[in-house]
Amino acid sequence: MTTIGEGMKTEVTPGIKRRYISREYKMKILQEYDSCTRVGEKGELLRREGLYSSSVTAWRRQLLKGNLDNQRLLAIEVENQRLKRELEIAQKVIDVQKKILDISELGLNRK
């Protein structure tokens, strides 16, 4: 290392080391992300983990393309979680629609 003047160093120090993310961590985050149901819950997860939504999207693409180990089984598990969440929402919507229909029928029967 060469010094110029008092206390000045000319050596270049290495930059920030890239973060390594394991397959297990990616799968854990994908499953957790897909199980989020409340408004803002996905954003909370991303902030907590220090991730961007683009990372989750890229990981999902890797999973579906087969770039992650056990890709077929894991892809099915992730898709299953997403479909379960959609089904749960659809069932709630149907229940609300049934209640609205029951209420409207009560109003028509009173006349």
C-alpha cells in the first residue's frame, strides 16, 4: 500500500460483497409470499427481509423454468398455495353474494 502525504491511502478496497441467497431461503420466501392474504402483508414481508418484488418474480421464474432443485414439486407447491388463497377469496365472495340474495328476497317477501 502506498501512502501520499499524511494518512492518505491509495489502495483500492473491494466493494460490497454480493449477497448469496440459498435455494431453501428462496423457497421459504416464495411460499410465505404466496400465503399472504391481508392487504399490505406482501410489502411487510419484503421490507422485513430486505427484498424487492422483482426478486420474488425472478425466483418464481427460476422455479418454473427448472433452475432450482426439485423444481417440479416446488412449483406445484407454490401454485397450490396460490390457488388455495384464490379459492378462499372466491368462497368468501360467494358467501357474501348468498347473504345479499337472502336479504333481497326477504325484502321482496314483505311486500
